[in-house]
Amino acid sequence: MNGSSQIEILLVEDNPNDVELTLRALKKNNIANNIVVVPDGEEALEFIFAKGKYVSRVDEKEPRVILLDLKLPKVSGLEVLEIIKKDPVKRKIPVVVLTSSKEENDIIESYRLGVNSYIVKPVDFEKFVDAVRELGLYWLLLNQIP
Amino acid sequence: MKKIIDSLPLRVSLLYALVAGIWIVVSDNLISNLGVSPLLQTYKGWFFVFVTALLLYFILKKLISRLIIQNNELKVIEKELQEKSSMLNYILDNVPQSIFWKDINSTYLGCNEVFSKFAGLNSPDEIIGKTDFDLPWPKGEADNYVKDDKEVIGNNTIKRNIEEPLQTAEGKRLIINTTKIPLHDSNDNVIGVLGVFDDITDRKHKEEALIESEIRYRMLFESNPHPMWVYDTETFNILAVNDAAIDKYGYTKEEFLKLTIKDIRPEDDINQLIDFVAVRDEKKIDSGIWKHILKNGKTIHVEIYSHKIDFENKKARLVLANDVTERIAAEEALKNSELRHRSTLENMDEGYQIIGFDWRYIYVNDSVCRQAKKSRKELIGYTMPEAFPGIEKTKMFSMLKNCMKQRTSAIIENEFKYYDGSSGWFQLSIQPVPEGIFILSLDITERKEAENQILKLNAELERRVKERTKQLEDINKELEAFTYSVSHDLRSPLRAIDGFSKILLEDYSQLFDEEGKRLLSVIRNNTSQMDLLITDLLSLSRVAKTHFKMSVVNMKEMAISVFEEILSHKQKDRFKINITELPEICGDDSLLRQVWYNLISNAVKYSSPKENSEIEVSYITQKDYITYYIKDNGVGFNPDYTHKLFGVFQRLHSASEFEGTGVGLAIVERIINRHKGKVWGEGKLNGGAVFYFSLPIEENCNERQQSN
């Protein structure tokens, strides 16, 4: 999936089932081709800040949008969000929280930390596909990044 | 004597002539009758001679002896006269009175020694021939003297006790008391005047002084501000009384003088009074305090002083009464209050002690002895360090020292260690007093022990609370982690099941017959039911977790907007909805909305199968509560199961009849409970249902901010 062209979506998700369903939903809607999946928060940060095994990414462009699960091994999604949004350069990357949780606290905390969008993954696959299409359309096609 | 001398010769001659005559007449006849011889004639002559001679003899003898006796008597008289005359002169010269005598022309004939000295003469003889105007008296006074002389001589009467002035030759002014007596000759003719006077200057002065002092004393009695009276010590009668007594006792003077002193005494004191008067006879008695009774019956206390006097020839006492009623009352009150204070001090629970500047115990009450475990004898007169060796090294003592020197007060709590090793806690209030310092000590041992006990219990309680809180926090954390897991981890597999079932249907649909496709959709229905359950469970747990934000909630608006949310336009036509006025209430806006949501959605859900569904929303006002209710004419429920209405996962209808998780009413109940309200339901099978919830009316809604 790695290519020289710009990474369109960084998907941070530990559950392989969810990864598969998300990717299927994206593909089904023909939204993105360049998608990178990382299984935990630590790796997500290494990717974003070009560290560890992603050192070589130093000069590459930022992903156009980050789809971030909250419940992640090692570094949690909220921590990842906080670090990104505190970084003067990386903060402009749109971050969409894509999670099973509808916990009020999580929603409040995410927006406090500067999340761009908070989307609850519906259990119903058809609704899930709809949700992914909408977010893809918005963040990849309509939204303009400075 | 002269008479005798004058008549005797005559009498003798007459007697002789009588005898001789008689003889001549009778002698011849006598002789012839007797026949006597002529011889007898001769003898007759001789006899006559003899008788006359004898007669002469006796007469002469008697006369001569009488003369001799008379002569002797004369001598004695002459001697007596001489003696009397010298005695008179002696008396004249030695009597203290002045004596003088004058002739009818007030020319001095003589005077005595005393007089001559007043007149400035060297001897009494020099007075003879002088008049008052020759003597050193002032002219006017001399005129008065002569006037008196004339009166006495003229009236021939004695003039006694003439009080008049006299100026001596030395110029001394005297007052004299003169008596002037007329002098008579043997024929009772007035021939002059005899004067006798006394120098009464001193007496006069004394008399005047006496009168003056009597007036003064009378005034002292009459005008004395203290009641005074005089009473007869034998009859007890009141003999005199002053104005102050009249004022004080209320009797008039006349009434007083009819009373005895027994009448102004209480009945019980009379015997004592009688005994007292009988026994005490001193000149002056300070007889102390007695009770007297006024005319109006009031009893007063008087201090009595009395003097023994003679009053109108009666044995009496002069009494002065000083009203000391108020003083006695004041003293009594003072004594009572002192007694009361003392007994209060003695008996009070607090220790009360006064320590002198030399650290000696001046006063301690019983409580101090009890607290110090020492007798009074062991404390009074001893210094603190003597009574409690080592006390001078204690913090408390330095505190006392400070108060003693700086004259400041202090309150301290001090633990006192006894010799026997035990100890007690005391609260000491220290005050500077004129004698030194005053310490009020309160035994607070029990309180201190109780405090310690409380402190220990509190510490224990706090430890337990901490422990319990920690446990609760742990449980809470676990619960939170659990719900967090539920919301994430239970959903993911559901999504996977649903998602992959869908993928199966999409990618491999040609491999499934109709039954296979139905089974896959059953799987997907269950995943969605499971998702609903999870959602409801999470919202139930959120009721407990959410922070309460109390505010005034407009219930009518809220109910209307919830209806709008729940009912689609199409559905609306099927329902007849009646929402009356609903009062505002104090509560959490979002939670109450949840209540309305659940109740209204239930009403809608269970009315749906019927035509002409009616839903009524209204309220009932009670004293402290407002009860809202929602009434439908839907399927209702079996009232036997009313108690199960609000249980979690409890359903009174099967899933095939009505969708649902059995959590909605449980949420309602929890929310209402958190508002300190009540919720209950009434229903009949196919007879509709009514759900009531009552909420307390809060006066100050914004103040009731609550958190879980």
C-alpha cells in the first residue's frame, strides 16, 4: 500500500476485523487508494513523526486524514490525538475519531483536544458503510487543507 | 434694878409708918384690956423699939442681899455683853458678806472689813460720816443705792435680794445681792438702815452659763435629728419626747406622753426590756440594737443610747434612738449575699483559688482540695512550690508567673501530674486580682478523655471511610472500565458479525439459498438487538454517573418537544394528544427529558396497535410535590406484575409483541429517585396505563446543586 504518492488515509486501528470492514467500506465507495494501517498508538506516532521504522518518511507529505480508534494498545487514541494537536506542524492534519464508543466523556475530551470529527462506528454494516462514505467524501474531497 | 432702887426706901418708910401707926392706935387698948400693970407701960415702948428694930433688920438684910445678887448679876451681864460685842465685831469682820449701816440720811455709821475693802478704805472706821457719793461707785449706781435706803427707811420694810451692780475701788465690776433692813431705836423709831450684800458675780455667771447650757441642751433634745425621749425607770412612762421621735414613730406628743416604752416594743421583747432596765443602772448605756414598732405597725431597728437622769424628781433615762433599719437590712443583705457567694464558691464544681504575690495559697475552695488531692491545711499558708515541689519547673507555672508579673489573664488547658503517678486535665482561667492571682480550675479530665476517644474513633472512622472510599473508587473504576469495555469491546464483535454476514451475502450470495439468506438475516437482527441492549445498558449506567445540574425546567415545553421528536407526521394523525398546563419544576434538564422520552415512547409504543389512541399528559399538585402523569388507552398491562414494571430487563410483553430491552422504566425510576421523587404505574390488561412521577417542589432551585 506504500507508494510514493501522498498517503490519503492513516487508519489507526488494532482490531483486524474492523480494519477489514473499514477498508472494504472505503473501497466500496472508491474513496481512497493510499491507505496506511497501523495497529497501535505508538506506531501511529512513529509514522506521523517519522520515527522508528518510519524514519524514511521524513520528507514525505502528511496523510490527508487520520482515522483514529480510541481504544488502542500501548498509546491510547486520545493520547495520540493530544500529541498531534499539540504539535505546531502536525496539528493541521485532520483527525477523525472513529470508534465504537459513544461515551460522553470521550466525545468531550476528543473535542477538547482538537479532534476534527467524532464518528461512532455503527454496528449495522450498511450504516457503517454509509458513515465511512460520508467522512471520506467530506475529508478527502470537499475539505481543503491549508 | 432702877425700879427696885427707886421704890425701896418709899416702901420701907411706908411699912414703918404703917406698923408704928397701928401700934400707937392699938397698944393702949390692948394693955388695958389685959389688966396689965403700969409697969407694962414701960415695956410697951421697949417692945415697940424691939419690933421696929427687928423689922428693920430683916428688911435691910433682904435688901442688901438682893443688891449684892443684883450686883453680881450685873457683872455677869456686863461680861457677856463684852463677849457678845467682840463676837459681833469678829463676825462682822469675818463674814464673807459685806455689811454696812447708815443713818436716816444715808450717812455711813459703820461697816465691816469686807465692805471697807470694796470701798477702797484702809479700815472700817474711815467709813463713818461718809455718804455713797464719797465712795468710788459711779454716780448713777450711788443714786440707786440711796434710793433703796430711802425706800427701806420710808416704808419701814425690809428689802431683800436686790441684785445690782457694784464697782469696786479697783474698778472691778461685780454683781451683788443686797438686803436692806430698817434700824430702830428702843421706841421702834427708824433711825437708819442696815445693809448686807453678797458678791454673787461668780454665781451669777454660773447661773447664766447654766441657763444658757440648759437652753442649749433643751435645743439639743428638741431639735435633735434622732428620736429622743425620757422615760421613768420605775413606771416606764414616757415623760418627754422630741420632734424627731414624733416624726419617726407617728404618735403625736400627747399620744406619746400616754405611752410607756413597753408600748413601742414588740410583744416578745418586753420581758427582755424589763429585765434590762432592772439590771442596767449605769450612768450611760449603749444598749445596742432593739426592735421598735411604729404607730403604723411597721417594725424598725434602732440603736439605743441612754443616760441616767433625774427628771422632775423622778428617776429617769434619757434615750436616743438611731434608726438603723436600712443599715441592718443592708448588712443582712450583704451577709446573705456574702454567705451565698461563699457557699456558692465553696460548693461549686469549679476550683477557686487565690494565690498571693509570694505564691502562698490565700484561699481555696473544696473543689481545689478535691482537684489537688490535698486538704486545706496542706495548702493554705504554703507556697505553690512547697505544696507541689517541682511545680516551678512546669510550663503551667511559668504561665502563672507571667500572669502574676504582667497582670494579664490567660486560659490554659493543663495536664496535672499527681504524686501517685495519675494525672488529670484542668482548664485554668487565670485572672490578676489585688491579692495576687485568681485561678478558676475546671476538671476536664473526662472531657479530655472523651475528646481523645472521639479523636481515636474519628481517626478510625476516617481510616475506614478512606478504605471504603478506596474500595468504592476501585469498584467504580472497575465499573467504568467495564462499561468502557462494553461500549467498545462488545460492539466490535457485533459489528464484525454483522459486517461479515453482510459481506457473505454480498460476495457469496449465489452460494446461499433462501433459507441460508434468512438465517444470515436472523444473525444480523440479533446483532442489532444486542446493540440496542448495550446502548440501553450504557444509558442506564450513565444515569448514576452523570453530574446533576439543577435548574427550573419547563415541563410543558419539554413534553411537547419530546412528542415532536418521537412521532412522525404520519403517526401524529393517529394519536389524540392532550397536554394540559404543566407547572415548572426544579430538576436536571437532560435527565428529565430522558424521563419524558421513555414514558412518552412507551405510551406511543403500547398504543400503536389500536385505533383512536389517546394520550393525556397532566399533573396533580400536592403539598410539597407535583405529580405528573401520562395516561394512554393502549394495551395496558396485567396489574399482577406492577411490581416488576421498573426492574432492569423486566418486560411485561414479549419481544414479538413489542420491541424493547426492558431498561427504559428502570432508567426512569433511577432518574426520579435521584430527584428524590417517586414513580409508579397503574394499568389493566387492554385497559390502558397511567404512569405517575412526583417531584419535590424546591424553593431555591439553583442552590440545590448536587453531584453523584
